[in-house]
Amino acid sequence: MQVEAYEGEDMILNMGPQHPSTHGVLRLELKTDGEIVQRIVPHIGYLHRCFEKHAENVDYPGVIPYADRMDYIASMNNSLGYALAVEKLMGIQVNERVKTIRVIVAELNRIASHLLSIGTYAMDIGAYTPFLHCFREREKILDLFEWTCGARLLYNYNWVGGLSHDLPDGFVEKARQFLKEFEPVIVEENNLLSFNKIFIERTANVGVLSKEMALSYNVTGPNLRGSGVQWDLRKDIPYCGYETYTFEVPVGLGKFGSLGSCWDRYYVRVREMEESVKLIRQALDRLPEGDVQEHVPKRVKPPKGEVFGRSETPRGELGYYIISDGGTNPFRVKVKSPCFTALSVLPEISKGQMVADIIAVIGSIDIVMGELDR
Amino acid sequence: MKTAPEILQVLQDKFPGKIIKSDMSVIDPFAVVDAGALLEMCVFLKDDPGLAFDSLMCLSGVDYKGLKGEAERIEVVYHLFSMKHRHAFVLKVQLPRENPSLATVETVWAIANWHEREAYDMFGIRFEGHSDLRRILCPDDWEGYPLRKDYEQPETYRGMPARAAKQFVEMANEGLEVGTNPFKAG
């Protein structure tokens, strides 16, 4: 951005890179006229580790820990997308048990991720208590994961062709117990936060994202559905057997003000947690027997070719473009990050908002800088 | 919904001679198109009601260097998808490795702005007519294009060491002592 472009009463305000509301190291350059924001220029890359270069220097299974570290809030979903893409390239069909367990862990992680998103969003807006409630529940999911694969955040659980560990004995009961305790929490949070008048005043009619703009910027996931577009890969282009489950795709309805506002995006996440609970219940009911490493290849060596695989993570569509030269290391791995596209729309939707509302907008698009910068 | 061969046929009828190569037998069928016709083709793909490619899923640069049986080149890959008709198609453009440049498609899909900045940052591909072609992930004064196959990491960046510390494996191979060894005598 050119410094000469500023004149007169304009003020330049730097928000970040260290700012409690930016959810990581994000710098926003705001050009303001008093309290009104005229232009925002996001500066990203503070967490850039060049994942794509690393991926070229390790073998195919070796990419999975790196993939975990992109979106560290929802690692299961990240590595699942990568495993699915490589399996598609190699033509591996996993067995039913692996598919079902993948649905369970992916949906549990979706709940954990949305809990973090909602909790910190409430804290950005100024409500501290929901944050504690959300983290208490998230902790239980992390405990389940720790019990399953030994790690609490970065799991390396979804392997190409299978899983690193089977579910431990008694997992089904423990998971059911968690769901039973968790469901009343959603109701509680709705009473406490979602339909709280102050919260609605702060978020409805703020940061309105229209359907056309969302499509043009390829915004996906809850942000797209918040604008009223019924599109979910789990429903529309199913993978992992999602087509055999009964669940709904919640969309924003514009209940309090304009469609596609911060509140709509927020509430889609709350509703998605309810749907995830349904999905996990069904998966636990049907969990078939089988060996989770039945189809794990001894050496992952895909044939020459390329694939673009995408899956629905809590933040939207995560795409992996993998080119194989027939060797043991990928020739190229390109990641299409959902946070990247979501942040690129920020300058558009925050034009003319107040400075304080920018905080509400950033929280509502739910970005994780680890995935954005890769 | 149209299958990939049907979409290719539509393109061939509309832009005769502009499709250099195509492969419909792979997982994601693609067409290699002439760089000069790319923008026009993208506008058509988006606006044609029968195709309606409303989303650009991914825009990637690829550096083909040191790959057996492949000519050295830079490729820009466009993964397109239509939410309306639920079909997908892949466009590829091949460019020389020296000073690759190409027309921008940010006027067609707004997201291309950031994707193209990333391709510029990582591969040095210049997108002609781009409104704001700056580095996006690396610092503005970074030298070189990291995802090029012949990229060499600088020793330092503004006086700070820019290379990773030696790995334990490397140190062990060089005969250096790694960490503390509780079983060592003395």
C-alpha cells in the first residue's frame, strides 16, 4: 500500500500482529476516518512455514504431521483431507470400520473446533463466561482423543489407507456419555449467548456477506452457509460414507437483521454442533468390526498422476492438489486453505464499519493463522 | 451437469485451435490452453449458462523442473467448479521458466487476486493487469521464489539466520554428540 495515498483527516491504524482479538499473528492496516473504517489491508504470512516445500522433501505419510500442524484446532479434519486425496490417487478403498471411525473423530473435532471458535468469539465481544463453558466441553473431547491416539492436539491419526490406532475399549460408552453431557450445554449456550440481546446487537447487521460475493471469493464452510447457500461437501459430494447418515445442513436465515451477518455465521456453527452430535450417535450405533490397518500400504508410492481432493473441515473446503511423479515423495502439494479465501473477503465486508465492529467481523469468519499462512 | 468431454467439446467449438492438449482419462480431466486465450475462456466458462463455473476452487503454480520425460516449464493450474451444475474442470497454462507472465483472472473470480499473489510470491509468475501484485506470504524484500525447484535458501535474512538448525540426524552423522547420554561412562 502506498503511503502517499493518505491525506487530510485520514488515520492509519495498525491492528496486530500481536492483538488479542486476531486469533494469531495477523496484521490489519486500517485506514479510518474517525471511527469509520474506509479501507482494510490484511498483511499475512507471519506464520508462514512453507508447508508446500516441506511436503516435497518428505515421503507421503511424512506429510501428515505437517498437515496436522496447519489447522491445529482441527487436525483430524486436515489429515483426513490429505489421506483421502492420496487414497484417491492410489485407488485405495478403506473398509467400513475405518470410514466410520473417521466420521466419529472428524465430527468430534468439528465440535471441538466450533466450541473454540464460539468461545473465543464471545470473549472478543466481551462475554467471558461462555468461553469457560466451551473450553470445559472441548477438554472432554481432547481427553477422548488423547485416550485414542496419545495426542491432544496434533494427532497423526488418519493414515493413508487406515488409522494409526483402533478405538480403545470402552470408547463408545465414553463418547455416548460425552454427547449426553454435551447436548444440554448447547441449549445453555443459546440461552446465555446466542439469543442474548447485547450479543445480537453487536453481531447482527455487522459484516454482511452477500451470496454473490461469497461465491466470487470462493468462501466456503459455515461462512458460506451463513449467507444462505445450502452447500456442504458432506451432503453434496459425500466422502467417508456421509451419504448414509441422516443430518441437516444448517444455513443462515437472517433472523436478526440482514442475511449473512456475523450472527448468522455464528449461529450456523452452533447448529452444526447439533448436527455433528447426530452424526456421531449414528456412527457409534453402527460401528462395524474390522482391522483399521487392513489397507495401509507397506510403501506409499502412488502412480504418476495428479489429484485434487477436497473435504469439509470446520472452516470450509480444504483442498489438496497433489502431483505424483511416481516416486516416494510428492512432486508438488498445494493446499487450498478455506481461511485464506475467508480472510480475502474481509476488506470487502468491513468497509464502512466501525473500528470496534472489525473485531466482531474477524471473529465471525473464524480464521486460524496456521492454516492461512501454511 | 456436463461431463468433462462435453465441456471440452464446447470449448473446442467456441475457441478452435486454442486448446493445445487435453487428457480426459485421468482422475481430474484437464485441458492445456493457450495463454493468450485464457482470460477470454475464463469469462466464457463463467458466463455461459450451460457451464456456469461460479467458483475457482484453486489456482496453483507448478514448477516442472528435473522431472523425467517432462519439458521444463512453469504451469498454472485452475481448478474450476460449478455449484449450480455440479461439474468440475481443470484448465492448465504452460509458461516458460524464464519470466513467466500471464493475464490475470481477478475480474472473473475475485479470489484469484490472492491466489495470483501467492503464485507470484512462490514462483515469480507475473500476472498482467493484476491490481495489487505484491508478495503475500513472504516479506516484501524476500529474494527468490521459494517453491521453484532450483531455489536456494539464503544464509541470512536481515542479519538473522534463515536456515533451519542442524537436525540431530545430521549431527550424529557428522560424529557430533547429540543431546545428553545417560549411559555414557564418566
